[in-house]
Amino acid sequence: MKFIRRYIAAVLGMLISASALFWLTQQFDIAELVNALSKVDLSMLAPVPALIFMSFAMRAQRWRLLVDHKPQVRFWPSFSALMIGYLLNNILPARAGDVARALELGRSEKMSRTKVFATLVTERTVDLVTTLTLLAAVLLSYPALPEWIKKAGILIALLSIAAMSLLVLAHTTGRRWIPQLVAMFAQWLPESVRTKLDQMVMSALEGIAGMFRPSHAIGFLLLTGFIWTIEVVMVYIVANSVGLTLALGNALLVLLVLAMGSMVPSSPGQVGTYEFVGLAALALVALQGPLALAFIVLLHLLTLVGSTMIGVMCMLMRKRSPLPLKDIP
């Protein structure tokens, strides 16, 4: 069943990306895009590789704060697992890199894979809440935004509030009722399977716990703020390198809309959907035409190339673990 869901998600993502690419070819002249890209001021892009690396490094450090493990998870394994995950997301469908990311950290740090998966769920949920907080501020600054943006924001807000509520509930009372719930549904299973399920449930609850330690939560939120700042600056630099005047506030709006668009199923690397959503974001601030497309394509290309190159290097430097993966619950 899980394989079927992933297959459906992969096919749906391919169809959406293909539709977005077809729309782009109908709306824009490829020659104009190439001409706009040929005039990019490369000297302005000099800081971008450093900004990309800093953003990923902070994401790895932020993830470490969620992984409440003794001994503390080391920086390099978390950074390597993160970048290998991004690499595989760029080349494989259905966000397979997210699965690989958790498996890789569990392998390298000899941790429960279920616990690591739980940290990913927590990370995504808190990211959503942060995005919505920023979006709320943007909505106050841009009262004339289209109705679909506001409705999408409300829908995502409801989903994120529900997810955050479940995380809080699981953390505060889960050790009492979740094992009982699992036991009720697993009573007909063999003893060995029930024991394994109990271990997985406890590991998942341990994975959630990291975010509820005050020092970890404060560090996570501070790093999230730094990441957003770095990425807004990067968007600003890339826009100006193609000759597109984009204020910092508008750069934040573009990032927020792109973050919302990343939830839409797409092909590996979000090819097509990223450009479609990015152009929709720029249209909100009256920026359209070949320069707008050139900016979004260049921003997407820099991000993809940066994450892929770092991911390949991490994959090549990856060390094998003597502990078989099946021995890590």
C-alpha cells in the first residue's frame, strides 16, 4: 500500500510538472529567456555559493537540535545526511530523499530510524508554523493579495495547527495512551511484532521530545530566523543580477509563496512547478515577463546545482557503517 501511494504521488507530480512546463512554453519565448540569462551580472552572484552553503549548514545544525540523543548527534553526519537527502530529492520522485535522509543519519549515528523520522515530522511542522507566522505579517503588509493566497494560507494554517496540536498531545500524554492504542490494534499479531511496534512507538515519542526542550526550541527558532534572512538576501542578489529590481520585502513574499508551492506534488527537483509558483509570486508585486522568468530559472538552477554538488561530495565521502541497518529499530 505504501509503495502504491508513493507511485501515485510520483505520477501525479510528473503530470503537474509537465503541465507547468507546457504552460511556460506557451507563455514565454525561450530565445528571450536565453537572452536575459546571457546578460546576468556574474560578479553579483559571487556571494551566492557561500550563502547557499551557510543556509544548508544552519539547517543541519537546526536538525541536530531536534535529535535528542545521547551522545549528541555530530554535525558532519547530520549535514551529510541532509545533503544526501536533497541530492536524492533532486533526482528521484516522491521526495524519496526525505526517507534516505532519515535512514542515513540512523545508519551513521547508530540511531533508531523511527526516532529520526519523528524529528523530520517535527521539523516540517514547526517550519510550517514559522512560514505561516511570516505569511500573516506579509498579509498585513500586502492587503491587496489575491483571494487564493489568503485561502491557501488559511488551509495551511489549519493543517499546521492540527499537526502541531498532535505533536504536543503526543509529547505530553503519548506515553500513556499511544502504547495502549497500539496494543489494542496489534493484539492479534505475534509477540515479536508487538515488541517491535512498541519500540518504534517509544522511538517516535523520543524523536518528538527534542523540540520541547526550551534551549532546543529557542535555538531552533533562532536558526530558522537566520536561514530565512540568508535566503531573502540570496533572492535579492539573484534578482538584481538579472536586472530585476526586487525589494527585500518582496523577496520575502516570493520565498513564502515558493515555500507554499513546495507542498504541491511535482517531478524531482520541482522542475516546472517551481517556475510556475515563482512567476505567480512575482506577478503579485507586478513583476512579469522574460526578466521575471530568467530570475526564477536562475534562482532554481543555483539552488539545484548547489544542493546537488554538495550532496554528491557528501555521498562520495560517506563511510560505511559496520552495523547492519536491520539491527537499528
